[in-house]
Amino acid sequence: MKFFGRQNEIKELQEIRNLSLQTARFTIVTGRRRSGKTSLLIKAYEDVQDMLYFFVARKSEAELCRDFIEEMTSKLQLPILGEVTRFADIFKYLLQLSKIRPITLIIDEFQDFKRVNPSIFSDMQKIWDLNKQEAHINLVVCGSVYSLMNIIFKNNKQPLYGRQTGEIKVTPFPPSVIKEILSTYNSAYTNDDLLALYSYTGGVAEYVEMMMDAGATTKEQMTERFIAKNSYFIYEGKNMLIEEFGKDYARYFEILQLIASGYTT
């Protein structure tokens, strides 16, 4: 599916990048999973030459560093000598490099550094504080687990508390964008079709994309897609709880089951 909407967010992100040419910027981007945060960031900075994208996969720190070094070597066209096994060394290198060469650095699923090595946050705080005055880096960290991102940046006992210079929250598509998307894929859509798309997806970008890519552009097609035996949507609630709460998800799943059974107190 092609890119729709988000013009205000794109404008804001591009303005932040321009500000970073004068002084370092540290922006946090939050929003529920599947809301299109990554696509937004890539779109906003698609024309930026020195743009690095780091994805924090569930790997060891050394493995992540190898991935990040590969991205740096490809995008910056600079040889990285020796083996790097600590993210702190990469972050320090980029901050210092940005003093002579402006850099945009996107770190996706930033909260997952906590699983990799919690000390990364305190290392980043020290490096940021020592280099930010002279650096020209546009640092954008993106996270889907709001509870963890909130702790990392808004708990005054955490090392990165208050370090952000801006925050953008990515919300689901409004009805106007849903209408634009549906009309692109089905010019003869009805009001019932539009209502169905909004009702089934809630405006969540990935859900809308799944419907459109599957050719589900009428109310009947969307309903069939939504309730199919192996529908993605059937398991999505449980998957979201697991991603948000980890091993404690069962407790919250039980609460939802009780509410669904009519228990409200």
C-alpha cells in the first residue's frame, strides 16, 4: 500500500532535522504497534543522505553491533576497523562524527535495549551529555511499548529522564484518511464500506493495509476477512498483550476474559 496521510508529522520531523544542523536533537516517537511509525520515519527522511536506521532486534549486544556496523559502513561509506561489541562505542563514534558531518539516526524498538543490556541507557546518557553541545545529530528513537518508553524517559530515576528535546505520538488514521485510502482502492465504495473499514481496523495503519492488500474493499469482503478461521485479527489481541506485558500477559488476558463474561467489579 502506498503512503497516505501523516503530512503534519512529516513536516515536524523534517523541521526537527533542520534544527539538528544547528544543535543536537533527541526526539522520541511513540504510538501503538502497527500504527505506521517506522514507515513514517523512513518517509520523512527518505531524501536525507546520511540517515541510519537501527532496529533493536532481540539479539545479543554483539550481534546488534554487527548489524549496526553494516548499516554504518553501507550508508556512511566509512570503514569501521576492528570488532565492536558495545553499543556505547557506536553511539559515541556517531556523536563525535556528527560534529563535522550531520547525521540522522533512527533507533527502532528502542525500549528493547532493556532486554539486550539495561546499562545501554546510562551509557547513552553520559555520551549524550558530554557531546550534545557540539554535535549535529538528529537522534530519533521509536518505541511501541508505551509503558516502557514512559519509564525510560519520564521516570526521574532513569538515566535518560528529560533528555528528549521533542516527542511525537503517532495515532491511528482519522476517518478522512480512511476515506482517501478506500476511495483509492474502491472508487465505488459505499458509506457501509467506509464504516466497516474504520470499525474493523480502528484506523490502525497495518490493519488497513492488510485489508487493502487482500482486496477486501467492501463491507462483505472485510467481514469475511475479519472472521475467517485463521484470521490475523483473531489472535491479535493476545499477541498485543504478550508484546506489551511479556510473561505477565496471562493475568491481563484473564481480566479481559472476566470483563467479556460480564464481571465489572
